[in-house]
Amino acid sequence: MDTLKKTGLIAILFFFLVLSASAQNDKVLQDAFSASYGFEYSGDYTKAIDALKKVYTEKSYEVNLRLGWLTYMSGLFTESAGYYQKAIALMPLSVEARLGYVNPAASLGNWEQVLSQYKEILKIDPKNSTVNYRLGLIYYGREDYNSAYKCFEQVVNLYPFDYNSTLYYAWTNYKLGKTREAKVLFNKVLLMQPADASALEGLGLIK
């Protein structure tokens, strides 16, 4: 019986020691993030990065995500992409980490990686308006109007009075020979931006 009591006391003591260590670690991490934010707000990205590197662990999604942002803002695009990739590996369904990754990837000119991440995001969140719009722009620039149409259609269905997506949707319809639909959309654009040059140009092309 005494042995059981001793074992129970040891287990309780161990539990509280672990709890205390965890609380201390949380405080250290919180202080590091706080210092990092302070340095960022003052424009000192190097110190903001260093504050987090002192507590860095590969298993922390939050630290990797934050370092991805800070290194991107510092122009360290390859390093930034690496941190974002670690964050994605830790949280595969994270949209924010994938959106973060496309920033350094685009800065490095890795457009296929940007495209790949956008497609992965749409698998997770098919109606994501930001990604559908950006993906639509990429497809439009590549003259893949059928793919651009699907993206812009999704955005316009969610935000029918959004200027940019409606204008590109109008031009995409025009490029696909859907002049009746394009005319309706160009006229809608003129409700959002009266005398818009691009919308007027589109209407002028439709006989």
C-alpha cells in the first residue's frame, strides 16, 4: 500500500513538473513572438527574424509560418519558401501557409509552383475567391480562356458587383465568342466604374 502511495505521489509530482515546464516554454515562445512583432513594426526585420530563430523548432507551425513571412519581407525568398514548405508539411490543409508560399515563389519566378499551390488550395477550398481570381489572371495571361472562364465565373457568382473580376469575366466571355454575355457584363462594369475605358473598349468591339 505504501508503495502504491509513493508511486502515486511521484506520478503527481511528475505531472506538475511537466505542466510547469510547458508553461515556461509557452512564456518563452510568447515573449519571442512579442519581441518579433515589435521589431517588425519598427521595420527591423533582421532582429524580428533573430528573435524567433532563438526559439526555433522545426515542429512549430506558427514559428515556421512567421519566419516565412519575415524572410519574405527581408527579400530572402529561397529561405522564405523553405519555411513555408515546412509549415505546409506540418499543416497540409493550411490555406494561409500555401498563400504565403506563393509570395516568395512568385518573386523567384517559379510560376509553375505558384500555379500548383493555387490548385492545391482549390482542392481544399474550391470557392476561395482570392485564389480563383489570381488563377483566372494566370490562365487569361496564357490565353487559356476556358480555364479562366471557370475561375472568374466562380468569383463573380460570389461577388457579382466586384469590379476587377467582372471586367475580366467580361473580357473572357468576349475572347470565347460569347458576345451577348460579354455585352451584359461590360455594361455592369460601367455601373461600378462609369466611363471605364476597358469596358467601353469591349463594348466598341461588339457589333
